[in-house]
Amino acid sequence: MMAARQTSTPLRGTLRSDAPLAKLTTWRVGGPADLLFKPADLADLQAFLADLDEAMPLTWLGLGSNVLIRDGGIRGAVLLIHGALERLEQVGERRIRAEAGLPCAKVARFAARQGLTGAEFLAGIPGTMGGALAMNAGAFGTETWSRVVAVETLDRFGRLHRRTPEEFEIGYRHVASAREEWFVACELELAHGDAEASLGQIRELLARRGATQPTGVATCGSVFRNPPGDYAGRLIEACGLKGYCIGGACVSDKHGNFILNTGDATAADLERLILHVQATVEAQTGIRLEPEVRILGEANKEVSS
């Protein structure tokens, strides 16, 4: 069992060993973390990182959407930022600062209530701002980094940095940097708008999402990236995979790019189904779908298609 070094600064958050993770993910599966730390705030997270063994692997977890944690769990330390890094404020006439643990939908509504427009699309992203920044998440035709003017990151030693978009390689569901740093906050540049109109647009977007995607069930959001010029959901449906199941994991009847935990799925079931969908679509269409979901941790048994 890995352990953190003796901390020089008392921690105010919650630190647990061999901590279950399944209930912290939207798929409701996965094994435990060696260590799970939920900081009290950003300063507490900095103190934890400053005293952590440099060799210990780090995994960041927000709302637990867009991730599949394998049944064997995650080695090293998992940092749970949802419910911790949640400061949200207006910092300029048209700017808001949002910490990485905030649900994207909360940021969308806050901006609207401030009379700012341009963040409504965030209501359609079922995760935190940290996750949205890490993968350039998008919804309804708009991507996260199209609104970002600055980010704050932490390095391995808990030091805080301010970065601009020009310091990252940004593309479709892709953000890369040469540095080992993690997003803890961002500033979004928006436009002046009408609060009621923006809130109305958010309601309309959510209604559209509810009409076309499964909601209120255990999913991770979209499983695959859309290939150039096409849609993953359309390809999956065209291959006759809607409703296909492996164990307790099933492709949604409502939208082909969603996989459901129907109640008793294991992470292995879900991963096998992802691989089966990928292989079937490639065999029938020649297009290899790339997963959008991040697969983390160790499998109890070998998973193959």
C-alpha cells in the first residue's frame, strides 16, 4: 500500500485509504483507490501535493463522468475535487472565474444570472469544469476553450501557475501541454446579454438533450468521439448495435453513443462492450471510433474484444 509522506502542514480535507470509488462515478462501477483525498479548498490541495511522495501516481476525479474505473481500482492517490474546488465569481465586466470542481451546468446558470451570454452550452456537459478543460468538452456546437482566456494550474509540488490558451495544444476533444500540470480554475470571457433569455436558452438546450439522450440512468455521457464528417451514434445505430448487451452493460436504445449500466454491470462488462462496439463499427464501415471516455486503473482480469 502506498502512503503519503508525513505532512508538514495539517490537512483540513478528508484523506482515506483503500477508498471505494464506484459511487463517485456516474457509471457506478470500479474498484478502490489506494488513497482518496478530498481537499477543503485550493490551499489545502496545494499543501497535500507539496508533501506527497514524488513517486506516487496522481489521478484527478470530478463528477466521475467520462471515466471508466476498472474493477481492480486505482493505484496511488485520487484527488476528488468535486465539492472542494467550487469557488465561482465574476472577476471583470464580462469575465467569470470558475474553479475546476464546479459542475459545468452550475457555471452556465451563474453566468446567465449575471447577465452574461456565451456559456449556455456548458449546461449540456455532464461533468466539472476541470474535466471540460482537460478534454475541451463541448455541447450544442460550442467547445469549452472557445471561451477560455486564462487558466490556473497546479504542478506536482502544489505550485500555482497562470497560463494562457496559447500555451496549450487545443483541438477537438483534445488538450495537451508539455508540462505536468493540472487545471484548478479558469477565466471565461463572455458577452453582455439578457439573463432571462440566457436562462430560457439553457432550459431549451436541456430539453433538447433530454429528448435525444438517456438521462436519469447510469451512463458516462458520450462514449466515443465523433469521427470527421460523421457521428458516432449514427454509425453505431447503422451497425445494429442499439440494445446490444454484455453482462449488465447495454448500448442505449435511445442514443447509440451511450452505454448504460443497467444495474449489475462490472467495469469489465462496460470495457468489453466498448471494445465490441469499436470492433464491429470498424469491421462494417472501416471507421475506427476513438473513445472519448477515459479508462483508468487496473483490471481484475484481462479484457478483450
